[in-house]
Amino acid sequence: MIHNNNFSRPSPVTIGKYRVAACPQALDSGRFAAQVSIASGRGSASTDRVMRFCDDFSTHDAAAHYALAQGIEWVHQTTRFH
């Protein structure tokens, strides 16, 4: 199977100290896994949480948008009471 790597993906979003970026991965089946990177800090104090979700998606864009929405929701839930 040939994968087209010229996908558009939503731009990373900055929310406070967090940078949320979708990073979907092509699966051998031709479908896509949704992954999101949530980074914060700088230099040696930086952290990067990467979450991969169980559902797979028929398009790169669908996986990217789902991952970005989940990452934004995680940030909102994490910062809600701080």
C-alpha cells in the first residue's frame, strides 16, 4: 500500500503554557491512529506528554482533528482548578 505523506494537519495550538499538536500515524491497514503531543516548559524543564487513542480513523484529517480536540480537552481539564 502506498501512503501519501502530503497531509495537512491542524496547526499546533498554544493554551497557556501548553502546546498541543496532533501527530496522527498511518497504520498498515491504511487507516490512521490519532495521537496528540502536549508539551510544556523549556530546555531541561520541558515535558512532552504523548497520548495515542484506541479508535482508528479512515482519514488522516479525521485522526488529526480528533487528537487535537482530545488534547485541548485534556489541557482544559488539567488547568480548570489551577
